Amino acid sequence: MALLKDKAIQAMLLGDWKNATSLNKALIKEDPKDIDALNRLAYAFTILGKIQDAKSTYRKVLKIDILNQIAIRNIKKLTDLGPKRISKSLSPVKGVNNIFLEETGKTKIISLVNTAQPRIIALLTTGQPVVIATKRSKIFVQDQNKQYLGVLPDDVGRRLIKLIKGGNRYTACIKSATEHNVCVFVKETKRVSKYRNQPSFPQTADQDLALSKDNRVKIKNYKDFGEEDDDHPYLLDEES
């Protein structure tokens, strides 16, 4: 059972939704009250566009646990958004393994801070492109519909802001997303000549790009930006 569960989770992380569906069904066959497997199956159905199957599966969760917040949120989301908006929000990516090829100094997997609400995170898929943008000395991450997802940690964000202003360019996509944790894969796509000897993601920040503790500025409560209404997402001023 443990091995089957690991395979089911791995299939979802890789964006292999058909396999994830089969594996989670197998887990449910072994234990019809496996709430985690039921929620994963419902999510896979959602990605595959099988909205009625997803709703039906979430209802099975609620018959077992009437207060299960994942099922409650997602049934509401599926009902409120409707098929067209759900389809627009979801962008499953095939062959995502090739996206995450790491290059020393040029790529980094980064956990976002102050992430958006779980109902927004639940729509993210592995390999989904995201937008990085700067505002008030921070780097924000949005989906392609300008929906706020989270912020890069200060140490990485400050460095990238200086490199971006100097001419470097970057792309980013979702590496993994759970209810309380979102990881993005950031890749340097252009390095200008003046930074040719300065990797974007060194193990130790270069002295000329580091900021002293005295110059660090804290901006409070970024979680508030994740609480915006779906129809009025927080928009950014500058995009890389």
C-alpha cells in the first residue's frame, strides 16, 4: 500500500494524470475510505476535464468526513467557476521531466512564501508556466491569468531583481504544489556580458550583489494579497 501510494503521488507530481487516476483508484479499491486517495483522484479528474466525476468523488469524501475542507473547497470551486473558467485555469503539461533539467548556477527550485489560498493553489499543475514580476523590492509569482500565487524569498528575490534590472532574463514554472507549499523551477534564459562570471544561483551570493542587513526592508502581510477575490486578482506593475 505504501509503495502504491508513493507511485500515485509521484504520478501527480510528474503530471501523469491518467496513471495517477488508475493508481488512486487501486488505492481506493483496497480501502474505500482512503480520503487522501479520493481527494487525489478528484483532483486528477479535474485536470482531465472530468468535472462531474471530480464532484462525485469529492462527495464521496464528504460522506466519510463531512468537514473535510479540501473536498468542501473544491466542490464549491468547481461549482462557482464553471467548466469554461476551470478549463482556462488548468494547463496540464506533458513530458514535464525535460523541463526540470538542472544547470549549475542557472536553475533553482524555490519554495514560495506567503502563498495564495489553497483554493487557488489547487488549480496549479506540474510544469505549468508562471510569471515572475517585481514590485516594491520583491519578486511576485503569478499564473498566466495574473492570479497571485506567492513571493520568492527575500535573499533570492533581491539578487534576481538586480540581475533582471541589469538585463538578465528568466522563466519559471510550477515544480510542485500542495495545499501549503508551492515550489517553482526558475531558469536563467539570458545572461548579459557584465554578469558573465556571476551565476544567478550561486551557493554563496557575490559580494557586489548582496545587501547588508541594515538595508533590508520588510513589507508586512503579503498573505493579504492571496486573499483577493477571484475576479479581482492582485496585479503587478512590472513583469520580467
